[in-house]
Amino acid sequence: MIKKILLPAGLLVLLTVQVAGCKEHVKEPAVAGSFYPSDKKTLSETVDGFLAKVEDRSDNGKLIALIAPHAGYQYSGQVAAYTYKQLKKRDIRTVILIGPSHHVAFDGAAIYAKGSLKTPLGKIKVDERLAESLLSEEAQVTFNEAPFVKEHSLEVQLPFLQRVLKDFKVVPILIGSPTRASFQHLMEKIRDILHKNEKAILIASTDLSHYHDYDTAVGMDRKIIDAVARMSLEDVEKHLSAGESEMCGGYPVIYTMAIARNLGATNGQVYKHANSGDVTDEKGRVVGYAAIGLYKSTLTKAEQDELLALAKKTITDYVTERKVPGAETNDPRLAANGATFVTINEAGNLRGCIGNIVPVMPLYKSVITNAVSASSRDPRFKPMSKEELKHIEVEISVLSPLEPLKEIREIEIGKHGLYIMKGQNSGILLPQVAAQYKWDRETFLEQVALKAGLQKNDWKDAGLFIFTADIIK
């Protein structure tokens, strides 16, 4: 027997009103018909035409992030295609898009955290779970639709994504005036997302120099492109602050580089750079564009051999003649900024070990600098003599970025090195040291505290970081 269910009077009407009142958040296109075609067929053919002109390329390393321009397709579409061709054969399900806000000023970052974004090719769903996980009122990272209404920096990326990917979602982020809290919050959150999700990628949106003559623009753009390719956040900030280069998406690129570097990115690969003058042939006032990928690349055997030979030559030249070799390299991996330690052993005993933990100079220059210091400036030893050169062994450790240690059990003996900070004291021990002495985790922590001039138990309330190292010897 089926029982009738009687609803209280007025409840059916209330339910109907509630359902009807639930409106989906849909970001309508703002620049369809101006920045790119508003007709679906024409837009598909336009994007596909750009992509067809880009040759397939083999990657040297793991792709972590991308940079793409955001001007009208008639100007920057072909350059953007070089960025998006890299996704053509990848199984990407989440795209974190980060761009500048051109029309609305605000502090921190705005995220479109619900619903979908629409183009003439259809709707793209927002990854609401991930987007909401990024929100923080305290860090000024908020769900704020207003900056997205007229903004083109992210919108022009969407048709390219729709033509190269299937079954994907987006997390759209616009950067206003960054605060320290918003930068740190987003960097850590996005880093963790990308670390856990191999099917997610970060894409920054920016154009380069604006409205200079062709030759001036080329010079300005080359500086900033070189700094990005070398993964030098320091030089990117320096060039932008000094007005030597321009990027309207400077902050999004800095966010992206910081996140990528924290995930182990070693270098950028420049797929294409051009400016509007290359398209229109009007070279009085041009805008620059670049397509770049940020990669985590391992050193090849040839690159390792080159660095080791460079370290040995540097030590020999400096000890015998007090001169530093004037080395140069065309290898983009060796020219990218890197952090290294150079270790010298003599008859199995340590003779010198000096390095830098932050990648503030090109990798090959880091090796030269630290080879000189390890041979002649380690305060624990006298400067090396010529006679000792016959008996030394040289080892290079290429360090990964430092990561905050969250739990002691994360430390893997033989894989991780330790860096400690407390007050004015700091110290570092390389991964191979703990393995050599067969320390357990607690002994390793005590030893790095002692290395920093602290008491052995001071690690318990100190700042601790882990890292890995590629050992060349």
C-alpha cells in the first residue's frame, strides 16, 4: 500500500522558490568579438590554425608551469599557440590560471571560485573544491567576481585550452596589489596542489614591453625572457623595478616562478618570442609577447662532466696562479640559476666544503665561486697548496630548493639534507653526510644543530628545512 505524504501548506511553493532562486555562476565572455572571434566555427578554425603552425618538440625535463601572452589573437595568438601546443598530448585535468587585473584595483588576489567560465566554444567548469581551498580572508585571497567581469588576461587563454584539452576544469586567479600574506598563502597552497596532482598545471598570463619602438622593445624583452629562462626571480624583480623591462603580468609571473622553483624547477625553455611589429610591420609602438615553459630538468652526463671539469680547473688555476677561469656556456641548463656545494677531499678526509643554498647565480658560476672558496676560503682549513692538488678528489652537490620540514618522519637518510635556522645561527648538512656516518633521524637533527653552533637539542624549536642533492663526483 502506498501512503500519501502530505506537505504542510505553502511548503511546495517555498521549495519551488528556493530551487528557482539557485542561479549558476557563469562568467560570460567579455572580449569575444574583439580579442578573438565570437563565432564558434571561426574561433575553432583560428585556434587550430595557430596550433598547426607549431612543430612538435621533445621536452628536456618535467613541465611544471607555462607562461602565455594575452593580447588580441591577431597580435599574440600565434605566440600563445607555442605555449598551448605543449599541452596537446598531456592528460591535464586541472588548469590553475593566474593573471593580472587590468580594470579593478584591489589588494591581494581574487578567485572565481564557483560555476563556470563561458566562451563561444562552451562552458568550462571551475574546480570549486580546489578554488575554495585557496580562499582566505586573512590572507586577502577572496571569491570576488568584480575583477573578472571585463578582464581579458585569463579569458583569452580559455579557447586555446578548449582546443587542446578534454574533460578539464580551471581555477581562475587574478592578482591585484600583492601583500606578503597573499603571496605566501597562494605560493604554499598552489605548490601543495601541484605537488600532489600530476594532472594539474599552472599557467601565468602576461604581455611584455608596451608601446616602445621595435629595437627598444626587443632589448627590454630579451632581458626579462633571459631572467625567466634562468629561473632568476631576483633578476626578474630587478629588471621590472628598474624599468629595464616590462610585464603587465609581472606579479603573476613572479608567483608562478616562485611556485615552480619551490617544486624543483631548474630552468625555463623559451618556445617563442615576438612582438606586434612582427605581425603588423608597424614598428613605432609595439607590444612584446613570449611563450615559455618552466621545467624540472636533470643534468645530463655531459653536463655533469662539464661542471666537474670546470670545478677541477677552477681549483687548479686558483691554487697555482690565483686566477679564476673566465668560463661561459651556451647550455641553458647550466646557465640557469642553481645552488651548489663544492666538496674537496684529500686522502679520504675533508679538505674544504663551501656552497650557496639559494640559487642566486647561474649554475656554472655557482660551481666556479664555490670551487674557489672550498680550496682557499673554508675557515676550517688553511688555503690549499700546490702540492695538495695531486691528492684531491672533487665532488659537486647540486641542491634542490629548500622545503620547510613539517614532520620529522619526512626525513629520509641518504636522500635529504638538512638546513637549520635559529636566531642568528644557521647550519647545513648535505644528504651524503648522514648516510656516510649511518646516523638516524634524531642524530642527524642533533648534528645539524651542532654544526650551526647551537646545543644539540635546539633543533626542537628551530626552523628546519629539507632538500635533496644531485651528487657529481
